[in-house]
Amino acid sequence: MQVCLNGSRTASDGTAVPLTPQEVAEAAAAAVAAGATEVHVHPRTPCGQESLSPQVVAATVEAVRARVKVPVGVTTAEWAEPDPALRTARVREWTALPDFASVNWHEPGAEDLAAALLDLGVGVEAGLWSGTDGPARFAASPLGPRVLRVLAEVTDPDADTAEASAHALLTALGGAHGRPVLLHGTDGSTWPVLRLAGRLGLATRVGLEDTLTLPNGERAASNAQLIGEGLRGHGHGQGQERGPAE
């Protein structure tokens, strides 16, 4: 199970959200001790802004690697660097390479960005969001068979409709170029989709990027606590059903 440590959360979301390299590394270590097998993080500048600059990415990746021995991935989201050409240029300047990076396929420049990462030897998580043309664009992409995995994100925040949205997204993925699928939700859909991923035998993730609350609605104290709850809800991947993305 992957832990998504911070995402676009800010200090206003509570002190549990790790922002500095040191905080991120400590949170990663605790989450791995709780059972996380991968780390996904959004590196921040000293003032708390998301950034893809080589210095910022290196500081975070190196700090996490000093504490854990599991794969470490970072974001390449459009909001961290809105200009597509500059975003790809930033990535090509990275000095401390993460094990993988997520690329949102519906964002401008996704193909060039993914190609740059692959050239560097960095694994690509193809971020395919519900409600976007990402799945259709990915289905037509020649890079599809080369990605590390598909990161299927249910953006529907409604817990009552989350499973239906997840099934629709998995159907839209089709064969997903034969790549493994990690299925997860956000906010209200986090826990229903996580449980569905367990039933379907799919990998998943959880962390403060996706939700600030536990399944019972209480505020989560840490990423580690969310991982513990996630492992229980997911059933350690012992699914009985198989989805169309398998």
C-alpha cells in the first residue's frame, strides 16, 4: 500500500501534514513502519509552495531515502509548474531521481513529460482521473506499455456514488496497456474506493493527500494512522473479485 503524505494540503489543514523535508521523512518512516510499501510526496520550497525545481526535489527525496528503504515517488502536477515546456525542462534537470513520478495524463504536455521521465530511468505512474479525457488519451498513447503503473483516481467526493464512479473509471481504462492498476479515491470517496480496491485485488493508497479523516469520520492524527486503517479496510489485497483493469 502506497502512502500519499501531503499532496496539495497546507499548514491550514493541520500540523499532521508534513511539509518540510525533515517532516516528510519522519512521516514516511512512521508510515512505512505501519505497513506502507511505497511513498508518494509533493516536495515543497521552504515557504511551503509545491515545486519541481531540482534543489527542492533533491532535498525531499534524499531526506526520505535516508529514513526508508522503499520506493519513493513525487508529483509532476501541472499546478506545481503550469508551463508544460518548463515542467519538462525542470524534470530533465533533476539530480536526485525518485524511483517513480506521477504524470496526470489529462494535463497539457503529459506525453513529453512522461517521455522525459522514462529517458531518465524514472518510473511513470500514469495518473488517470475520473471525469477527464485522461483515460482516452492514455489508451491512444504509444507510451502506455512503458509506464510503471496506472494511477486510477476517483475524483467523485460523494461516498454514496464513489463505487459506481470507480467502476466507470475502471471500465474506461479498458486493458490499461496491460499495466498494473492502483485504484484510489479522494476526500469522501477515499474509504469506499479503498475497500473496493481490496475486493478487486487492486493496489491502493491512502494518506493525508487523499483524506484528513478516518473511516469513522474522526480527524486522522497522522499518515501512519491512515495506513493502519487502510490496511485493515483493504484486507491486505486479498480480493475475491477482479475488475476490468486486471
